[in-house]
Amino acid sequence: MTTTATLDPTPVMLDPGGAAAVPLQIYNNGELVEGYHLEVVGPAKGWASIEPEDVSLYPGASTTATVMFFPPRSAAVPAGELRFGVRVVPTEHPEETVVPEGSVEVLPFMETTAELVPRTSHGRRGAKVRVAVDNRGNQPVTVGLRGSDHADALQFGVRPAVSTVGAGNATFTQLRVEPVRSMWRGQPRTLPYTATVEPRDGTPVTLDGTFVQEPLIPSWLPKLLLALLALAAALVALWFLVLRGAVQSAAQEAVQDEVDVVQEQAEAAEQAAEEAGAAAGGAEQSAQVAGDAAVKADEIVGGTVLPPTEIPTSGRLEVDTGAGSTLDDTFVVPEGQTIELTDLVLSNPQGDFGRVRLEMGDQVVLDSALENFRDLDYHFISPIVGAAGDELVMTLECNEVGKPPGQTPPPDECAAAIYFGGQLLTPPAPVP
């Protein structure tokens, strides 16, 4: 072996968004001048570099190169120990390549955001809202949710009360808002409240919401009752003044007509009795046909099909890409299932410039410029339906990376996400 390469064993802590360096010693143990090409291998290759990448050493000489790490502040780089290697390739003797290995520790960071959907809700006895919790950190986070209001006019129910969100993932939590006192009539009352998302060992996120309490008796109900009473009185007057006499005269005429009809029917009955014998044979054959039809009907009813199974679902599409480039993220509807989307939440936290496009199969769901929003939510009464195998595709076109105040160093990639919620429908097999 003509080449020796060693990495500095000093432990290295990497702060996401920062930088760190690890020295690499290279020795030429051969008898000829040798050139070397250096490159980082392993999971850290995308955010590591080495300087210089090419060196030349005389026999018996050595030099030091520097491996630089720039881990992004992103959930794509999980916290914990990370192994890496440096491939040292001799130009003249590539078969004597050496790969010294080392490790660095990526430090954890927490970044939790949340969105209240919808911010304003209406109801007589209460309403259900959803809280979308997004974990932008590089380690799982356990969060709790609670509701409160200063006037103590509302009470809250949370399901689930505590949930764990993986790094780079999002989840929906249901919040039930109910008024403490019922309101029978009057004008609707506006009751503000706050929903607090509390990450364990993190900074709480406070969301402002409003519940509009509507009266149990609508304002139009008394008017409707008065109109119905007036209509009933008019019908009673019409009966006694107009219809009653006409009905009595028509009844007397109808009785005489009925007597004539009965006599005619008696004569027809005698003739029908004579023909009944001949019709008996035909009746037996008709009964057989009716029996066969009943058997077929039983066979058809036997294949009862139950309604499809509904499973609540939610997910997140996220794209990070540099200026002047376009990238997409995809969710595929599972085989044998159908998805119905009712909620979409768009997030542009950095204030980037560009466009975001969402498609379900051949249908374009939305197409919007990034600079028009930071957070934007949609709720559909008629859900967006995707069949098994359809792709929900988010495409991000980055024109200019935003510059959030106070973030050092500033981001070098556009970052946008779309949260979606709804339900998966699974058709069951026929029940025999």
C-alpha cells in the first residue's frame, strides 16, 4: 500500500444551518510522485465538500485536506450520529484507493407550526374545527392541544389530546368547541378563543379562533308559524263557505250512480263464473311463472353489498428546490381504495417567489403564485375524488428564494408545502 489517509478523530457536533470542518491527513508512502483525487461518500455527500479536491505528493511527503460540512436546517437531515467516508483515489495506482471513515453528530432542532381550520366556525350547540400541526424539526415531537377563552363562555374537547408527529410530517387534531350556555333566540354571539399547541420541550404555538353562536330558535321560525296559522284559517273558511255544500250534492248523486254500478256488476258476475273454470288452467301456469321469478329475486337479494368503509386520512407534500428550477412531490392513492379530499392548507413560510400547482390525475386542483400567500387554506363541500392509482402531484417552480427576517444564514432554496385531509374509501366484498 503506497497511500495512507486518516481522519481527525476529534468528535464533531453539527448544528443544522451551520458549518464544521474535519481535517484529513494524506501520506505518500511510495517511491513515485503521486496525484490524488478526493471525494466525500455516504449520506452527507449532498451537503459536504473537501478542499482541495486534488493534491499531488512527492514520495514520503504528506498534506492535510479539510472536509467541510454544511447540514441544512431541514427535517431531511435527522438528528443523531452520521457516518461518512472520504475516497482517496491515487492517479497512477487507482487500484490502491483508500476510504477512511468517520462520524459526526447532527444536533437536534425543533420547529413546530400549526394552522386552525377554519378560523371562524358557526353552530347552535357547538362546532368541530381541525388543527394542522407541522413538524419542521429533525426529530419527532410530542404535542398537546388545549382550548381556552377569557370569558369562560366556551368549553373544549380534544381528540386526541396528545399526538406524536414525525420529523417532516404533519397531523390533524380535532377540537370541539361548545358554548357553556344555550341561546334560545336573539342575534348571534361572537365568542373569541385560543387554541394552544404545546410541544414537549418546545415553544407553544397560539392560534386565534372565533365561534359564532347562533340561537336555537331561528329568527324566521315565528314568521313561518304565523303564516301557517293564517293559511289554516283560510282553509277552514273555504270549507264552510264554499266546499261543504258542493260536497253534499256530489255525494247524493254519487250514491245513485253506485246503485246502478252494483246492478251491472251482478250481471257481469254471473258471466264471469261460467268463464272461471276455463281460466283455472291458465292460473296454474301463471303461478309457476311467478314462483320462478321469486326464486330469481331471492338470488339477486342474496348479494347484498355493504357501504364502503370510510377511513380519515391526512398527509403532507413538501418540495425544496433552488432558484430557477422546478421539482414535484407525489402521493399515490392506494390500490383498491378511493380518496375524497375536503381540506387543503398551503404553506409558503419563507415568502418565496414562484408558482405552486396541485393536480389530481388529469384534474388541476389549484395553480397559484407563491408571492400571493404565506398560509392559505381551502375547504370543499363537494370533495376532490381520486381513484386507486391516481397521483396527487404538487409541483413547485422557484423563481426567487425569500428572505425571512432574522434567519441567519438566509435560505438558499424555495420551500413550500401542502397539507391535505379527507378520507379513504374501501369497498367491502359482497355479503352472501
